[in-house]
Amino acid sequence: MADGDAPDSSEKTEDPTQKRLDEALERGDVVKSQEVNTWFIIAGAALVLSTFSGTMGGALTATMRGIVANAHNISMDGPALPRLFEKIGVEIIAAVAIPFLLLMLAALGGNMIQHRLIWSVDLLAPKLSKISPAAGFKRLFGKEAFANFAKGLVKLVLVGTVLTALMWPERGRIMALERTDLGSVLPLAQSLALKLMGAVVAMMAVVAMADYLFQYRQWHERQKMSLRELKEEFKQSEGDPTIKGKMKQLRTNRSRKRMMANVPKAAVIITNPTHYSIALQYERGMEAPICVAKGVDAVALKIREVAGQHSIPIVENPPLARALHATVEVDQAIPVEHYKAVAEVIGYVMRLRRAVVRPPSPDRH
């Protein structure tokens, strides 16, 4: 690859790690679509209008009707006027309390459905980018600003089209309201409002889904990492690979030295002359022989060398050497299935030792 075609390690081309995403969440950098919040509020308003409009209208009508009917008996002097306003305010609040609570829950739900609740002071901290002319210019004329402008234009066109499509057939009834009594106006207004809000809710659902996908893509692009950042994060979480390799090599060398120091304790070395060496320790009273050292190739050769220096018997038994190497670890007793074969080897070694140690018989004349 030519130098000019080599990838830039600082270019953000890699998908973010889970650690990077968690850090973004702690900073308050989350996926958030304002259109989703708007849809929840509009849907909540439509629900309130369809469910509580009669109750609210009846309660408020009764309050106002009582005031008008008893206007001649209402005192307006001294503390009477504040009490009147207080009573009207309490009755209005009682009438709209539940619908207002539902609208608040809808606004809260619009945020919670996009991300869990977070508490972050990073969003409150002052940032120079917020007062930077260059950053402000980028916000005004950047890709996100253009996307918001296009989104607003699309919404305007869609809402205008929906309003025209729904209201044009009703133009005769609307124009006739000027000749209709007030009691007939409210039911028609409620019916048209519900029809309009239902259409707007359906239309805004499509806009909200599209905007959420767009915002998620933008957020994901912001979280992408460069190769350099990936390496740094790996070093922080897993440690420097070079240092880890050196530490592993150091531990291996120390373990091998300790293992070689135990070879002189062995009663016998079982080998496959070209590959395996297994050093077994056995003394009278032990339940089973214990593997004090094992290895292949260079390590196996070193085990045989140390055994030779300490006059430890070396017995060639390739099948048993391979089986023990595969089934027993250092400082562990040999498996039960190998007792018989190992016992034969140790018995053979002990017979050899007795034959060497036994003094020769005197010649008889």
C-alpha cells in the first residue's frame, strides 16, 4: 500500500465500544428526537380532548353559569373579590388537573422511551463552543441545521395538506356557523378538532420515527472511534499488550524454574524420547504418585538433563508419557486409570535400585 493510501489512525471510522457508549450516557450525550416528544404531547392532547373534554367543559360551564346567574348577589367590595377569584381558580384547576397531569406524563414519556433518565452535570458546565462564532456558524449552516430546516418544511407541507384535505369538505358547515346558535358550535368544533388531531397524530408518527432514526445515526456517528482511540482504550482496560506479554513470559519463566527445582524430588522420569517428559514423585505411604514436572520438546529435554544430573531413572514409555501429559497437571496426583501402568514403572525402578544397592554374594570355594 502506498503511503498516500495508508489509513489515518486518527480518522473516526470504527464502531464505538460499549465503554464509549456508557461514557456518552454519563455525559448526557444521548439519542434525542424532539419530534418524538412532540408526537407524545400531541397524542396526549388528543387523548385528553377525546376523553375529558365533556367533563372539563361541563365543570367550567357550570362554574361560569353560576357566576352569571348570581351576578347580582356577588359582592365586589373588600375581600370579597379576591375570594371570588380564588374560588374560580380552584374550580378551574380541579377541572383541568387530571388532563394537565396526563400531558406532563406524555411529555415525560417522550423522553423516557428514547433513553433512561440520567443526571449529568456536564450539560450544565459552561462551554466555550456555545459562544464561539465558528461553532455558532456551524450550528446555523451545518448539516444538522439543514436537516432541521428540511424537516420543518416537510412538516409544514404535510400539515397544510392534511388540514386542507380535512377542512375543505367541511367548508359549508363551517361557514354556516355564523347563522347557528352557540349550543351547536361547540359539538361541531369538538368533532373537527378530534378529526384534525387524529390525522396530525398519524402523520407525526411517521415524522417522529424518521427523525428518531436520523438522530440515532447522527449520534452513532458522533460516538465513532479512531484506531488510535481503540488502542488507547484497550490499553486502559486490558493493559499494554507488550507489557502483558512480558509479564506472561516472566511468570512462565518463574513457573518453569520452580518446576525444574522439583525435578530432583522425582522417583522416575517417564518419556517419549523425542517429545514428552513426565517427572513423578513417589514415596512410601503416598496414596498415588504426583507429577512434579512435565513438558514437551525443549522443556522435556531440560527435564531429562536435570534428571541425569541427579541420577534419576529415565524410563521410555511413549504411550504412557503421552497419556500422562494430557491428563495430569503439575502438583496433581495421577488419574486412577493410570495407577497400574505407573505402578509397574515404579516397581521396575525400585527393583533396579535394590539390585544396584545389594552387595555382591561372596564366592564359595
